[in-house]
Amino acid sequence: MATSSDATLDDLAVQLARRDHIVASRHTVGRALRRLNITRKKKRSTQPSATRKM
């Protein structure tokens, strides 16, 4: 499944349904990715805190 690296499990489920006519839940897609050892790097939604260690 060619997709952007920051696609959510919901996005992947929708792409699977549109392209292959397979209806799968977000949970099912996540389990399938884990079984195939495919990792997803989540995009950071916010910048890291500016707090420094002392």
C-alpha cells in the first residue's frame, strides 16, 4: 500500500477500502501492520518543551 508516512490507521483503512474493496477497522489494520513488523513513525503534533534539565 503506497501511502504517506504520516497516514493514520483510519487513513490506511479508508485507502484499503477504496483501492481493494476490503473493509477493515482501524484496530484490524494496526494488528496487521504489527504482524508484518511494519512500524509507523508518528509525526510530532507539537514542538518539544523548552524546559531544560538542570
